[in-house]
Amino acid sequence: MTGKRLGVMLAAATLAAFLFIALTGLSDFDLSERTKEDVVFTARTGQLRGTLLLPGSASSPPPVVVVVHGDGPQDRYSADGYLPLFNALLDAGIGVFSWDKPGVGGSAGDWRDQSMQDRAAEARAAREAVERTAGERIGRTGFLGFSQAGWVLPKIAATSSKDVFFVLVGGAVNWQRQGDYLTRRRLQRLGWSQEQIAAEIARQTAAETALSDLPEASRVISAARLFDVSHERARFILRNRDADAARALQDTKASFLAVWGEDDLNVDATANARDYARWLLPNHPANRVVVLPDATHSLLRNRLFNYQLPQDMPWWAETTFVVLGRHAYAKNAIETIADWIHARTN
């Protein structure tokens, strides 16, 4: 075989492999063949709307995860970013329910008016609505939460029976400690020295502490200026900045899987995993605390997708995510979640 012919064959094989991966990735953003059902329920903010997705065929009623979003104005599919994960879970025989946050998509209200306790009550109402709607068509139900859900899921778990299961990705225990870590990592990437970073965090801490001495109207205005956000967002931060999950985690008797990416830029994976291990592992034999190597805050591949915010991701990374679909996730990330859920529900 000539070298030229061999080169042509290798190029053709490479192109075929790329096209296969691309088509597989694109299919992970398609729900047209999935079993879908609209579910409407009511919380403090008003009527909320979501979609229940069920596996196409199963020998027994499938388990279902109720998805609890992270921060921000997220719709039920998080601008389609959830779809590869949802499709992978469906292929693994696990149903998914996700809804538009208040004030987003078809849901009434405003997510910025919520406390973490409000979010926990909303998530409980979502689970009850799914069980009421689907009845015997589904098996056990639990929660799958992301990031800010770290202050929501423990509140639910602390008062739930052992039949309910919980999966948390990228959660933090203490709101203000998490904020300091986020700031530290951002400034490190900007090239600040350790001394400059320490001084800036001390300045921000002092400014936040001073907010407590202000009348409410002035406090909101000052907080908006300090955090460089809208007044509505400032109220949300002021309402929730003392959130801490430690007590709820210690009181939790339900089964709980907590997962972090080792290269998380938003949450200190090492410190929070250590706290979760200390408080959760003694409470239930099925509890697991996992830190995945080469994984981001969202458990994506570190080398391709490690950005603090979705809007930080350049066009080429967004394109790569679409091409890879579920394969954008770090090794064993989806399997760790799916296998643990099945072990708890079979």
C-alpha cells in the first residue's frame, strides 16, 4: 500500500470518526422521540410549569429525579445545556422532571424573590406534583441538584424519609465562604498576587459587614453598588448570604450522593467534600462523597470547559460542547450518578 493511499484512508477514517461523534453529540440535544408530559404545580410564587421525561421502555417503573437548578434565571432545560445529561439519564432508565424557575419561561413569579427555604418548599411541591401526575408509572423519586442547590437539598433531606434519595453536584456548605473562594479564583486568573487577593477579600468582607448597619432601602442600594448587580439581585443576595447547610447535613437521614469536580473554579471541592464526608457518611450506609478528577463545577471535561460562568465560555468551547454532547462530561461523571441512583432504587 502506498504512503499516499494510506494517508487518504487515515484521513477518511478520521473524518468518519469525527462525523460519528458529531452526530451522536447533536442527538443528545434532541428530545423529539422522548416520552414527555407537561406538569403544572403551585408554589408561593404562583403557578410553575415543567416537563416530565420518562424512559421509552422499562421492565419496571423507573426512578425519577426532580431537578433543582443552580443560580440564575434558568428554564427547565437550562438553555438546552441540560439536554445531554437528561438524555444520558433517560438512556440509563432514569426519568427526569425539570421546571422553569419563577419568572422564567412558563412559570409565574420571580426567582430573585426567593429564600433558600422558599426554593426547598418549591422543590418539595414539584416532587409531589410528579408523583401525583405519574402515579404507578414511576418508581422512587429523589432530587438532583446543582451548585446553589447545595443550600436547598440539605433543607429537604433533613426532614425527608429514608425513601427519598438526593444527588448534589458542585454544592457548597457556607454561602460567604463559597463567595470568597469564587473571588479568589477569579482574581488568581487575572494575575493578582496573594497579598492583593487577601486585601481585596478583606475589603469586600468589611463592606458586606457594614451593610447590616444600614436601613433596608440604603442597604439594597449599597449592596447593588458593592456587588455590581441590579437592586432585585441585591435583595436576593442579602436575603440568602447567611445560608449554611452544616446543621441540615448533620440531621439528614436520607441517602445522599455528593459529587464535585476536582478542578471546580466556583466551589472549593476539597474543603466542601471534607465537610460532607464528616457530616453525611455516618448517617446512612449508602451515602457517598466523590471528587472526580479532571472535572469542572458542572462535571464537564476540565481541559475543554473550565470556566466560572457560562457566558465566559468562548464560541469554540460552546461548539465543542454541542459536538460532544454527553461525551463533554468528565470520565465516569454520568455513570457515577446513574449507577448510584439505580443502587438506591432497585
